Amino acid sequence: MTTTDRRSSTAWIRRTHALLGVISALNLLLLIGTGLLLQHVALLGLDEHTVSRRLLPSSYRPQDGDSGTRADIVVTDLHSGRMFGTAGTLFLDVVTLAWLVMLTTGLVMYWLRRGRNGRADSNGSADGNGGDL
């Protein structure tokens, strides 16, 4: 297989990898932020604060009344996707699958790059062009 054929055959892998990376990056930032908050619930006093009903979806935890919901519960439910019900958890499942595809396409691109000459050059690329496929 020529270099041009290899580049065109892997172009869809690179596009898929990049597109999924951009889309899932926002969700990853949300998970990182809420995860950090969950690690420090006591330090931040989240269990002593409430989040106003005006900031929450109308269907979210109606049993908490009009005063709001404890901040630690809101952060936990936002982190898990439960805040948005079944749709939220399904969305997180889809994003998790997107991360799996990104991992797989990243590994495929790495193996294809290494497989060109059987070894990588000093730049980490098998073809010596700095890592471009």
C-alpha cells in the first residue's frame, strides 16, 4: 500500500477522532469540575448550601419544595446525569461510547504510524514528518 493510499484510508479515522474529541470535551470539563467539587464537599460546605429552584429544571426533585435543593445533591446529580432523568443518563452513556471510539481510533492511528517502517523515528513518527499521517 502506498503512502497516499494509507493516508486516504485513515482520513476517516482522523476525522472521527477529532470530531468526537471536540464534542466530548465539553462533557469532560463538566465531569472534571463536578468531580472536583464532589471530592471537597465538606471543605466547600456544599451540604450546607442550597441551589435555588430558579436555576434547576422544573421536574428536578419536586419533593425538595420551593426553597431549593442542597448543593451537594445537585452536584452529584449533575455529575451522574441524573439531574436530567433518563435522557441525562443516556447522554452520558453515548459520551462514554464516544470516548471509547476516540481511544480505539487513537490506538489505530498510533499503530498505523508505527507500522510504516516497523519503528518510530526520534519525533515519534515512523515516516519522519513529525507525526502527520
